[in-house]
Amino acid sequence: MADNEDLREIVAEDQEEEWLDEKLDEVKKEKANLEATFKKLQHVLCGKERKLLLAQKENEELKKLVEFLKESEICRRDVERLNFLIIICR
């Protein structure tokens, strides 16, 4: 009888080990998927940050241009149009 019980215990341990190995494989696959997604999101974020920095630089240049035009006594209507364009560009 003891041999049968030992065999059942061994089989149960083997089944549990197989189940754990399957779960470990699933977790590894999910981890790989999450890492790939993270890398893609990081790449997208870097692109967005670059675009934001360029837009901020452009915005500063437009502000300087508006100030220059105001100092140059360009007609008020033109300055207002430029201000409107700056608002639209944001």
C-alpha cells in the first residue's frame, strides 16, 4: 500500500510541477509582451516630447516676432492677426 501512496504523491508532485512550469511560461510570455509594449510607448513618448519641444521653441520665436512687429509699428490689425495665429498654433 505504501508504494501506491508514494506513487500517487510522486504523480501529484509531477503534475503540480508541470502546472507551475506552464504558469511560469505564461508569466514569461506576458512579461515579454509588457516589455515590448513599454518600449513602444517609450518610443512614442520620446517622439511626443520632441514635438513638444519644437512647438515650444516655435512658440517663443513667434512671440519674439510679434514683439518685433509691435515695436516696428506695424498696423494693429496685422498684430492681432499674428496673435490669433499664435493662439491657433498652440
